[in-house]
Amino acid sequence: MSIAAVPNYLGSDFSQASPGMRFGLLLPIWTNRVDQETEVSQRAQAKSREGGEVKELLTRKGMDATIAELCQRKQKPLPSLWDKNDSAAHAAWKKITTLAQSDQQRMRALAKRQEALANTVANLLRLDALATAPFTTGLGNEHPLENGFAFLNPYGLPYLPGSGIKGVLRQSARELASGDWGDASGWNDNKTIPLMQGASDKRRAVLDTNKHPVMLAMIDVLFGRESEDGDSDHLRGALGFWDVIPQIKGDSLTVEVMTPHQSHYYQNGDNPHDSGQPNPIHFLTVPPGSGFTFHVVCDTQHLARLAPKLAANDRWQTLLTAAFEHAFAWLGFGAKTAVGYGAMEEDPSVKQRREKAAQAVARELRAEQAAREREAELAALAPTARAIREFLDARADKNQTELAALFSALKASVWSGDTKIEIARHVEQLMRNANKWKENSAKKNPDKDHDYQDTLKVKAWLRDQ
């Protein structure tokens, strides 16, 4: 059984280690003595000429000498100690790709941590996407299995670096600004923004080595500008990009295979031909359907100093959203995008859920603001006026008139003492204004004159003083 190149006290069961650790330090593909003895025994049991030779060699010289001699052979040499074991390397992929429950919990916890932090950051654009193709990154990293992969340490989980996102979106903005893709969505590459330095009345244009003003395009302002060699007019962009922790669909990473057929040409410089030996090469990917949440923050003060029009009305967000849409459709993220890897699309379900959550937060904020304004308004009222307002606001039937509501409350003895008398005076005034105050009744049966009877009741409440 091949082993990892680690001390014995770490054991051999690394199933609970992170994928990054299993792909790196804990990769169990290195040949040990048991591997060598197992392979020698298998060769000796083969019913072939080689099998007879190995069996005879074992009988004459023993296991140690047989292993040493087989390791020196040019044809089918036995792997030396700590050499990569090809059969073990093939079997290692399953151990590497499996996501333990702890990996998935860590993945979700990191996403929640980013979301909590994003809720405290102003001037932030958040965009949720789904991978529509496998995603891979870090293939250029050196690794015993031919192709590396980018894991975020110390968590050992796949990630898309913020620097990579910035590069893709910069290219997306350039393509849109070129006009070659139809609608530019507001982007252009016109250098119409002068680079200024200094404060208030001392602000002046920055000059290049030829004493000409340095002019910027909106791409320079948002993404930054690195001047040519010898110049010092570098510029920090207004945008910052967070790393993305993919929310992996399912319980494992996936393994893709690329099969070059011209390795004799690429590696040895031989003439290309169609009879080359195929060379399958495996590499890790994040499966399609995995979630990617992008966060972009904007230093609006810096942006307003450089280009106030881009800062006004969050125009930078509109531009960046268009750049994301173009990148999803035409560029992709990560490695091997030229052959379709890294393609994404905005996740409509998550977008809708976030919009509903944002609307709920907005409603809550509006309710809190309305409550503060109402409290301030009540505090400015006289005690009796406040009592009336609070009662009317709390009444169940909002269609009930103020006069009817207050009259019913007086009949029910809702108030007492001076408050009751003051409200009775208010009701008297409301009745007079509505021509319902009657000192005398013109009807033969005054008991059936409701306005007159109501007037008598109000007078009785006023006499209580």
C-alpha cells in the first residue's frame, strides 16, 4: 500500500483531512517496501518468461537483492522507494475528490462569514452565479499528478482568487468598450479623465515623462493603471475583489481528463503525426451546478475624487454588472476557459431570495423610521392631544370617524378625570363643527333625537368637573 510522505505518527487514515491536504502533503502515492514486495510477488507468480526469471531470482538471492536488481532494469523497472507509484496515483483520485461532512460544513461556514461581513460593508456589489461547466484553476502549479489545483489555505477548499476575478472583468470591460460585441453597456475606452493630485485649490494634473497630462479611461479608474516602464503615474483602482469559495454541488470534486495526442511533438520536438501515443492526463474540477458568490467593493471616496460621474447614482455598479454578464457568457473564470471550462450564469433563485431579503430589511428600516418619527410627533403634542392620537391610531376600525370613535370610548369610560373632561370638550367641538350639537330638540319625542341625546351625554361628562 503506497503511503504519504509524512511521519509514521500521523497514521495513514486521512479521510477527515481537507481536500487540499489530501491533494498535497498527505497524497498517498509514494512507493514503500510493502509496495515493492507485493509487486515482486505478483511478477514471480506470472506465467511468463519474466515471471520465471523473477521467481528464480527470488530463490537464489532473496527479496532484498531481487528488489535492488529489478529497480535497475531499463525495461519495466520496479519503482524505487519513494518513487511515484502509478497504480496508487490512479487510485488516489477518489480519496482526493471526496468531500467529508466537515469539508462541507467548513465550506458553508466560510460562505456565511463572507455574507455576514458583506452586510456590514457599504458600496458593495454582490452577484450570485451557478457554474454551467466544470471549473478548474491552478493547473500550472507543480504537482506529482501532472496538474496542480488552487486550494485556499488553511481551509484546504477550492477557491477562485479575487485577483483572477479582477483580471477577467478587466478583459470583459475592454471587450465591451471596444464596441466589437454590440452594445457596450456604457463602457468606453476614451481617455477623457485627467489624473489629478493635491487637495482643494492645490489640485493639479499629473504629468508624464513627456510633460503631458496623464489621461485616464474609466477602466483605469475602476481597475487601476500600471504605467509603462520608467513612468511613475501608477494608479490604484477604486474596485476591490474578494476571493470566492465555491459552494460545491454534491459531495465530491470531479476528475476531468485531457488526452494530448502529440506529446512527441510538444515535449521532444519531433515532427507531428497522427500515430502518436495518447497520454491521458487527469485534473481536478469543481462540478457544474456549484454556486459562486462574487463580492466587489468600491472605494467611493477615491472614485469620486477621480471620476465623480462614475460614483454618482452607483453607475459603477451598472457598469460592473454588465461586465459580469459578458464574462459569464463569453470569457469564463479559472483555467481552460478557451475550451469551455469556467462558464457561469447568474443564479436567478438566489438573486430573487436576496432581493426579497433586501426588501424585508428595507421595510423594517422604514417601519423603524416611521416609529421614530411618530414618537417624535407624539412627544410634541399636549397630553390630551397625545391620548387622542394614540387611541385613534390603535382603534381596530380605521374607517370609523374620529367623532364616533371618541364618543364610544367616552361611553365605555376609557378615560377618567381631567383627561376625560378634556376629551369631552374636544368631542363637543367636533359635534358643533358637524352641526350635531343640539341644545334643544325639535322632535315631539326627544328620546329618539340621537344628536340631542348625544349632546346631553357630553354635557353630563362636562359637568363631572
